[in-house]
Amino acid sequence: MTDQKTKNPIGTLSVKERLFARYKAQGYSNGKSAELAGYKGGTSADKQGYRLSKKADIQDEIARRLEVSLIGNHTSMNWQS
């Protein structure tokens, strides 16, 4: 199965791309997420972060991480009641 926008097999994000998605899901900016994921800092990180944020497979990974995070928070809240 392939992603229609990027033509890459689904699930083939690099380690840096997965880290970028993790940091974006945690609320960091594109540039900071790219830098934390191991991309070159400064203006280059801002540009790389912007490019990464536009990739459909990375957007899907960010959404998945946010969903998992919300489900986890909801579950833990039920235990506290």
C-alpha cells in the first residue's frame, strides 16, 4: 500500500521523520521539532521543518500520535474519578 501524495510505502518514515512527528505532536514549532529530531539548527531547521510538516505521511503520524495521546489522557482521567 502506498500514500498517494508521496508514493512512499506507508510506514517508511525515517528515524528523524518519526522524531519530528513526535515533537510536533508535543506542541513544538516546525523548526524546533526539526532541530530536536537531529536536523541542522537555525534557519535550515525552520525550512526543513516546514517541508516535513507538508508531507502527508508525517501529517498522518502526527495525527496518530495526537490521537493516542488524547485516548491515553481520557483513560487516565477515568481512573481518577
